[in-house]
Amino acid sequence: MGKLDRQINADGEGNMTDKAQAIEVRDLYKRFGPLEVLKGVSLSASQGDVIALIGGSGSGKSTFLRCINMLELPTAGSVTIHGETIEMKQDGHGGMMPANRRQIQRIRTKLGMVFQSFNLWQHMTVLQNVIEVPVNVLGQPKDQAIAVAETLLRRVGLYEKRDAYPAFLSGGQQQRAAIARALAIQPLVMLFDEPTSALDPELVGEVLSVIGDLAKENRTMILVTHEMKFARQVASHVIYLHGGVIEEQGSPEAIFENPQSERLKKFISSIH
Ligand SMILES: Nc1ncnc2c1ncn2[C@@H]1O[C@H](COP(=O)(O)OP(=O)(O)OP(=O)(O)O)[C@@H](O)[C@H]1O
Ligand SMILES: [Mg+2]
């Protein structure tokens, strides 16, 4: 989306009602057997919002992200991407399943996911990783996909490594390749699950800098992170998850400078 959207959307008062809705999650529940991991989590992001999702280990952050692209099937609730709600039906065991496989596949190609552990295809070069889905799933002409991939690899500082295999890259380089791969599908929403937590400390900065640049581009992003300083800088909204519910949410200033719940206060001071 271009500058025009930004101008139309920004009313200067944080009023989101006029902005294009990029993603809306309503009352999401997820249960693994007897364990209820998400207990009614809702989130709504407008075009260009960067939502930081924070919370302790086991609070349900990854499960929530995975439910958005149906890598995990929610037990109840709805997910809507740019106005299109994922169609679900009862699975007969108290849960839900996709009602329309084609729709899921299509919507997945609009969500760029970046994992903690990179998940690059090890038997493919960096360039092959980036063009794989555009060419073999989306049917783009190969030369066009290569041109886009090369531009993206330049952006993340990896053009020189385009013919290298992942095993020969540092963790930071692999994660930047994974980000280029996620961008290559021209996603409507980027989902990041702790993209820097598997990295050596000296490599964290290069990845955060790439994500920080994306945040400035009017891209809609949901970012699970333990990097509080970074969340503070890039997020437009912060959600604190605890025990599968949103315990507190608000602007980065409100959450980090003026947390209300005792638990959030403790969490923030434990992380600094
Ligand atoms: N496939 C699964 N089967 C059973 N339980 C699961 C599964 N995936 C997650 N869980 C459980 O759900 C809870 C939430 O897990 P989740 O991975 O979403 O937490 P998280 O907030 O991402 O934690 P972390 O910060 O450690 O990554 C945990 O108790 C976890 O053990
Ligand atoms: Mg997690």
C-alpha cells in the first residue's frame, strides 16, 4: 500500500475506525486435549499497524500466531484477513475445521510467516528458497520471480549470498533470507514469531534492523518478541498475553511506561 493509504488512514488521534481493516481475530479459543491454551483472544489491526505480542513462556503467543494462518486449528473464533473471513465448520469432536481448503491455501499465500528457527529449505540455495512459492505455488514466471527475489535479497543485504545453501550462512543471514522469502509472496500481513530469539546476541541487531525498516513501510505486522526495547520502538499497539487471555493492551508508552496489572509490571521488570 502506498503513501495515499497512510494519509487517508492517519487521523492523528489513534482513531482506528476509518482505517482499512487488515486483520481481525475474534474470540479465538484453542484447546489441546484438556489444556485450554487460548481463552477468547481478539485482535484487530488496520493496514500498517505493527502489533507486538508479549507474554511469558507458555502464555499462548505462538499458538495464537499459528491459529491465524491455520497451522493450528482454533477450537472456536474467527479470523478475517482484509475483509475475508476464513470459513470454518464443526469437526464433530467439539472443534472446528476449514470448510474450504482452497480458501485456506489462498489466504495462507497472503500471510508471510517468519519463525524463530528460520525453517529455510536446506536443500535449496537462498535464491531458490525465495522463488519457490512464487514460481511453484503462485505460478509466477521464473525470470520475474528471480528479479523480485534479487531486489528483496539486496534489501536484506544478502544479494552476494543468493547462491549459498542455508547451512553455510550465519543465523542472522538465514533469518534475513527467511524474511526475504516471506516478503516474496507480497503478503498482506507479516507474522513474526520471536524472529531473533535463536540468534547469538551479536546477530540480533541486523535482523531487527530489517524488521524495523519493514515496520516503517506501512506493512501490517504481528510480532511476537522478547525484545522489549524494539517493541517499544516499532509497535503501534502492544498486547500482553497471560494464560491464554489478553491481560493488558495499549500503546507502547502505556504498556511499558505505565503498566497497570501487577503481573505485567513484574513481567516488564523481569525482562529489562
Ligand atoms: N501441539 C501442541 N500440543 C499440546 N500442547 C501444546 C501444543 N502446542 C503448544 N502447546 C501448549 O500450549 C501452551 C502455549 O504454548 P505456546 O507455544 O503458544 O506458548 P508461547 O507463549 O509461544 O511460549 P514461548 O514464549 O515459550 O514460545 C503451552 O503450555 C504448550 O505446552
Ligand atoms: Mg512461542
